[in-house]
Amino acid sequence: MNFVVVGTNYKYAPLPLRERFSFSKNDCLLALQKMFEADIVRGAVILSTCQRVEVYAEADYNLQVRDFLFDFKKAGDGLRDHFYIKRDVEAILHLFGVAAGLDSQSIGENEILRQVKEAYFLAKRFEATTPFLNKVFERALFTGKLVRQNTHLSGRDPSIASTAVELAQRLSKGLAKKNIFVIGAGVVANSVAVHCASRGARCIIVAGRTFNRAQELAVCVGGETIVFDEFYHRLDEADILFSATASPHLILQKEVFQANRHSSRPMLLFDLACPRDIDPRIAGLGNARLFNVDDLVIGSDFKNSDIQEALSIVGEKAGRFIWKLRSVSGPVLSH
């Protein structure tokens, strides 16, 4: 057994680089298929979020996994310094820490546990996992839940969505009666809409491919649903715009924004997607202020004892998992 993680995250790579390596679900399935066809891995899971892109694999040659990632994304060798490779014990500890929210920009966030679970289940449904990968991911997910149940880390839910809404409220001096457009109907968009509605905002949900889901969200927050074409024509109404879709390309270009936004009122735009949804050239146009995920400074009011308690749980559970592996298989894990 040779367990490896190859990847990058917000500590090593800025957003433009992370979005270049981001994977959609279809990208994940295609990459898994190609890795198996090239006999690079025995099993693999690809985790792609706005903060990180990581390939967890059981493979004999970890450099082949890294080289495949760069070839698949058609990236030059000059970017390799932004990536890390962790093996065996280090890789196991890393995965457990990621699932627990301890490696996130927002320590203790809940979103990452769901994202790890979805990445694992996608690979498992594709029959891309091995017995070892099943064990290590299931144990990491269990540990992530345990950390959240037994510490105060997840109590405030310091997510990207809540942080963006809090910043919007601070900059706008309140969200009550503000016209807020939310593009998307996924988990992040749902969270944004709920946070905004609880502060008295009027939410307009912009539907993409899933109009029914957008409509359900609008009903939930007492808002309305519109289609994309209508959204462009109603840009002048927007006080604040949040966008969180899974689109592989920009959905709001500078030229479209300029052609449809005539109001001189200040407007806040929050691009919570990776790859980005909103053209970065819009920043500074008129009274528009644009923020992306790297602009959101996610604070933490946790005590050091909270973090130490979480680290202790992760260390204990990961250590026990490693000990069991060694007791069954012998010293097959490197430090």
C-alpha cells in the first residue's frame, strides 16, 4: 500500500492558479478513467473546492500522479512549486485534518466535510476506490464528524457564505430592504440566501440550469426567481450580487455588465465560485466593488484550547488508524 496526496490549496496557490486546476464532476470522472487506463493508480479520489485541489491515490509512483495532473490540465512545469506531495502517514494525517476543517482558511468550517464526502462517494460510485481508500476516507469522515460534535469549532459555522454576507452587511450598513441577487441554487447559494433573508433582505434567485431548485430556494426565503436573461436586464435593481455556480466559465462579463448597469448607486459583488463566475475586470467600474473567495478574510473567535482539542482528536483517531494498519500489514507506512 502506497498512499499519496498531490495537490495545492489557498496557502500555496492564489485563486487564478487554483481555478486553472479545478475539476468539475465530469472532469473528475474523466481524469479517474485516464489514470486507470494509464495504470498510474490502483485507486483515487479527487477533491476540488474553491480552496484546494487534491488527488488522493493508492499508487506506486507519486511523481506519476503529479505529472498526470499537470498533463491533464496542460500546465507548465514552472507551476510545480505551488504543489505538495504527501505520502503514507503524512498523507493520512493531512486527510484527517482536512475533513476536520483544521486545514481550511476558515478553521472549523462545515462545508469541507460535505465536500470530502461527495468527492469520496463520487469516486466510489465510479468504482475508483480500493479497500484501503474506503477505510481511510470513511475513518477521516467519522473523525471530522467527531471533531464537530465534541468541540466548539463548528458552532459559529465560519463559512465562506456567512463571511461574505457579514461583510456585505457591514459595508452596506445593514441588509434590510436591500435588493440582493443570488446566482445559483447549490449549497453555498442556499446558505447565502438564508443568511440574507434572516437579515431582512429581499432575495432574487437567478436560476441557471435548475429552475425548480432555484424556485424552491426562493420560496424558502420569501423571494422571487428569475431566469438569466431577465437578470441581465435587471442589473440596475441590484444593491448586492452573490454568485456561486459550478460554471466552468465566466457568467457575467465586463461588457455585459457595462451594457446593462446604468445606475450610479454603489453595488457590491461577491464571487464565491472557483472557477470564478464574475469577470475580474468589473472591479472598479463605476461604483462596483468586487470580492472573490481570496478577498474574504475569515476570522475566528475560537480559543486556542478549542483548536488544540480538535487537533488532539484528529491525532488520536489518525494514530489509532495507522497503528491498526501496521498491526495487520507490518511496517508498510513511511513517516
